[in-house]
Amino acid sequence: MSTTLSRTDLHRTFLAMERHGGGFCARLAAAWYAADPGNKQRIEAAFPHLLEDFGPDSRYFYLQNN
């Protein structure tokens, strides 16, 4: 993802992952919600493709948030 997501967009992205992704995405989203700020950053850095797949440019993001 070329731009940094706002905290609100990250929350919405992980919510979309939790609701529209498979079991791994749902558990990863739960881990992100439970994580401290440093571990949130680690999760975000480790899975940029999922942020892309479920982020603001995805249909899941808008299904979830509009």
C-alpha cells in the first residue's frame, strides 16, 4: 500500500478482514485488536498484501463501512 493508513482506516480494514476474510484473517484481526501499538505495527508490516486486499481501495472495506 503506497500511502499510510490512518488509525481509523486501519480499524476499518481489520474489521473488514474479521468479517469478510477467512479464518486466518479473522484471527489476525483479533490479534491486531488485542495488540499493543508496537505489535500492531508488526502485524501491519508483516501483511501488507492483506491491508491492500481489505483496505480503502477494496470492495470489502466499503461493504463494511458504507
